[in-house]
Amino acid sequence: MKRMEGTSEQEREAKKQKLLKELGNRWLPYLTPKDAEFYQLWQENYSKLMLREANRIPDFLHKEVQQAFLTLRKHGCLFQDLVRIKGKNLLTPVSRLLIGNPGYTYKYLNSRLFTVPWPVEGSNIKYTEDEIFSACTAFFKLNDYLQKDTIQALNKLHLIKSEKNEDGTVFGMIPEFSKSGLDMGDDIELKKRTAYNLTLLNYMDPQKMSYLKEEPYFGMGKMAVSWHHDENLVERSTVAVYSYSCEGPKVIDEDEPNPEGRDPALWHVGLKIAWDIETPGLAVPLRQGDCYLMLDDLNITHQHCVLAGLQPRFSSTHRVAECSVGTLDYILKQCQLVMQNVWDDMEPKTMHLRSLEPSVVKQGEEIHNEVEFEWLRQFWFHGHRYKKCTDWWHLPMSELEGLWKKMECVTNAVLCEIRKEGLPMEQKNEIITDLLALLTTRQELRMEWCMRCQSRIAQNLPEEQRPICWPYWEDDDPEMPLPFNLSNIILELQGQLLKTKP
């Protein structure tokens, strides 16, 4: 599986500013169902967006899923994420929870979320409440339904990709698959791109938000989620979204002038071709229980946003997360690679290494950083939020921490070896050069994570959600062979390199 290609935060910001400069004080045009050309625009430029109206989804599934949303909210299982954007710590306006395959994670905005596991066959998951078990079961059922529905949609898309749909264009019956140019390949490829392995649940009440950004290009109104491509997905995989406005749309005062464009009382999904100022945008209303699919490469070629209505809204966004480096199994295998370089049955403080080959040492230290900063610190940055639903991650994180402590001993063993005489100078210099770079990164990231955990916005969170700076230890901790602050070791390594230069 390949990772979806993306652009850096700086590149996206540069493109955004260039586009806004080109626009000046004018808005780009966009269409809604009130516009005569709406369906033609959808067919010609957005045909890989497919709407499933609520009446096409089984009633029992609506009932279970909508009850599941309310249950999770009642038990306080949905959380705003503390993310870092443009160097600033910000709370997302949307509250979220990740549910999915046991041991899976999903990363967005440099924040790794850990799944509350849904009850897959053969799993033994303990939930804090029976109601939470029922909620996770409901989303597992929805996931199965959407996967089958997506396969049917893609098969139809493939079959009639070159045909023109001559049916009438009634809202919700848009010609969904014409002019797609999709090449699905074999069944294995089809299943890979529809095998939803997790869902990211979202909840937001616009009435409780003191500020929501205005949509900047089309004048579409308040946004709950800004323009973006979904991140960290299997290439060309579908994203399926179930939408639930839990109290129905509030009627706008009839004395108010009827606004042009989209109805601000209703939630909408907005679409535009990425960085295009020629093609009008699209704003599609989302009524209670509607579902939409972003098929094939739509998430790559287009951007989407979520436009806020007036009432609270839940959504369940099912994804094929690119998890080649994002599962518990993966990171445990990485740890075992490091442990293969350690002689068995040795006390940690007298650890001996099988090999001092520079490539082996470098790999071990890279994995050391990966475990600390992609797993342990990411997990504890969320505080104790996962305990609200299950203790599933307790043992795996304890195991990872134990392996990470052994890696601290491995680093110490490497330092001991390069302080000895007798190591060939070329080999020694190569090890020091690699080690210096990786320990410098480790030091910088430790300081950055400490600052994030101590930020005012982090400390103002409820206690159970407050970030924990972990692992952390004082210099006199007898269990730790190296200090938390690596500044002196980095200076020592720099000095050793200077001594060997002619």
C-alpha cells in the first residue's frame, strides 16, 4: 500500500495565499440545488462524489448508529484534539473519537489517534460500559454496510465509465458515475481500496462555538472543517461519511432576507477542484441520515470542507487508513529488530551488543526515536481519555514502554563502546555522526513535547484530558542509564568528532 502523496504545510499555505491574492475582493461562484446548472456541474466535475439519501439506508441501521452517537456523547467519549498548526497549539472545534480495528492508529495534523477497538470476531475487548460496547458494535455494522455499498458503487462506476447517464436528475439521484475514467483493476485492488479499517467520529454544536471561520473563496458561510484533503489514506481509496444532525434543522426567521447561496440552517459538504479558480464550487445539503462517498481519486484531485448548519451534528467518516507504519503489530516488530542486536539474558545495565555495524546502530536509534515520539509521547499526550471507553491499550503501551527502556540501555551501550579504544576510526566516526544526528533530534523533540504539554491551553483542559509528558525522569533515577536532557552527551559527541578531524 502506498501513502497518499501530499504537500507540506508551507506549500499549502503558499498556494492558499496565491489563490486569495488572485481573487482579490471577489468571490468564486458556487452552486446549490437551487441553481439550474447544479446537477450538470455535479455530473461534469464532481461525479465521483456520490450521495446516498437517508431513505436508501436500512431503518434499523439508522436507529442503532444514531443511538450510538448519543451514547458516546452521554458518556463523554468525544474529545477536542490539541493539534499544532503553523507553530501554534490549537484545539479543534470538532470533538472526535477513533473507532476501528484493534491496534490501529490514524494520524492527522501530526497527532496520532488510537482506536477504541470495535468488536471484531475473535477479539476479547473489555469496555467500561455495556452501552459503549453496543455503540462500537453499531459502527462496526455501519462499516460493513458501507464497505459493501462502496464496492457496488465502484463496480457500477467502472462498468459505465464511458456511458452518459440519460436518467432524470432528481436530487439524490445524480448521475453518479459518468465520465469517471476509473480503472479498477482486479478484485484484490477493489477490496484493498474499500476495506475500511477505522472510522473517525466527529461532533460539533455550532451554537456553542464562539468563533467559526468564514469560508474564504466562495463566501459559503461558516465552516466546521476547513478545506482539506483527508490525510494518511491508502491511495485512491474511498472515504464514506454518515451524517446525523441530531435535532433537525432550525427554521430561520422568515423576516430575515433569504440569503443567496446555500441555506445556512443546513449542514453541507463543500467541494472544489484543488487550487482551481475557473470551475464553480459545489455545496451539497446533508439531511439527517444522509451518507456520501468520495470515490476513487476524488480526495486527491479535489478538496472538501464541512459547512456548519445551526444544529449539532455527528458524522462517522470511514476510511482505509494507510497503516503500514501505524499498527501495534508494526511497531512491536520494529522493537524486535532492535532487540535482535542484544545478547540474551543480560542485565540491562551491562547490556552487550551483537554488532556495532554503523547501519545496525543507526537503525536501532531510529526505531528508538520512532517508539518514543510516534507512540509513547503521542499516546500520553491524550491524557487518560481512552480509559473512558476501554483499557485495551493499557498492556500494549506498558509493553512498548518496557522495550523503549531497553533501547535507552542500547544507546548507553553504544556510547560505552565508542568511548573505548580499539574501535576502527572510520567505523567510530560513522557511528558518532549518525548517533549525534539522532540524539540531537531526540533532544529537540523531547523539549518540544514538554513545551506542548506545559502550554496554557493544555493545562486548561479537564484533568482526564490533560496531556502527560511521558516518558519523563529526573537525572538521579536509578532505573534509567541516561539523562532525560541529552545536551551534555551531544556536546561530548561533538567534541569526539572534532578530535578526529585532521
